[in-house]
Amino acid sequence: MDDAGLIALARRGDAVAFSRLFASYERAIFRYAAHMCGRDAADDVVQETFLAVLRGTGDYDASKGTVGNYLFGIARHCVLKRLNAREIGSFDLDEHEEHTAWTDARPSVLDSLSREETVQAVRVAIASLPARYREVVVLCELQEMSYADAAAVVQCPVGTVRSRLHRARALLTTKLAAAHVEVGLRK
């Protein structure tokens, strides 16, 4: 069964369908929310997102994009409510994901310390970006969404996503250069 079918069944009370849908998207939505409004709020955003699905808040329309885009759109709405409500704290990503994202080989102690400093500098730089720039970095760079998918989530033209991402990369480059950190972002 496809994800759209799982949404329909979950809304009718099918616990197995809901579990499958949740298992497919929970981690990605959690990572997005953690980057946008902090790890402490990420669990709440995930919960609010899937509760909205169960309540049927806004029907899924396949002509407007994928189920993933639909769920990220709901999560984005939850994140934006939180961003307006409080200041953003520091981001705390899953240590395992962080480690596997940066290396395949076992690093030396010096490499590990250097990598941790780089990761922390990148976290701080991303956290310091204005929300509209941070959001496209999280969606396009960290969640590896296409520009079109990110535009669907953010509800803006693809050109706007591209320009925001370009501006965000420039800001990150400046911030990281000031901290003497070298990191490669996807083009």
C-alpha cells in the first residue's frame, strides 16, 4: 500500500497503517524539527504533526506533492508556531548520525576532536541563520530534498528556495570563515 492509502486508513482508525506511516517519516520530521527549533521541541513537533494527520486537518492532495511534502508542510506549520513563540536554542543532533555523516573510517583522536569542533561550529552557524535561510539549509542540505520538494513544503516558488539557499550558503561561508572552519556544502 502506498503512503496516501496509509493516511486514509490511519484516519479511519487503522493502527497498523498509522504505525507504518509513522515509522516511515518520524525520524526525518524529528531531524527537521530539531534543526529548526531545537531537540527539546522536536518530539512535540513530531507528535503534533501526526496528530494533525489523524484529525484530518487539511486533506492530502496527491496533485500538490508527495506524502512526505504534505507531512513536512504540517511539521513546518508546527515549527513556525514555535519559532514565533520563543527564541531558538542550540541544536543537539543524534551522535550516531553525526558520526556516520562525516566519516566511514575510524578516526584518530585528533581527527575526532577536530571533527567535533567543526560539527559544533557548523551547528552554531546554522542556528544563527535567520529562520527562512536556516529552513532551506535544513530541507535541501540536511534532509536532501530537491528544490521543488522544499518549495512545496515552504509554499514558495523554486526560485525563492534557490535564492534563499544561495544567501544562506554565503552567510554560512562568512560565519565559518570567521571561525576558521572549512566545510563543503552541496551545490
